[in-house]
Amino acid sequence: MQFFVFSHDGKLHLLTNKNNQNRNDEKIHFRPQRGFGRAIER
């Protein structure tokens, strides 16, 4: 599965299980209500 999320610096990141699994909890904040769908559409 792939997830589009905004990191702590406000940038959009594509998460993969291999690369960012350990860093999700520390630096990733989900913002589904604001800008989420809009960012994916780009």
C-alpha cells in the first residue's frame, strides 16, 4: 500500500513500507481534512 501524507515540514510524501516505516510515527502527521485530496489530485 502507498500513502500520501504531509510531513512535519508541510511537504507531501509518498510513504513506502521499506523506506519510511520506522520514521512514520516521529515525523509524519496525517491531515485528511485539509489539503489531503487536493494534493493527491495534483
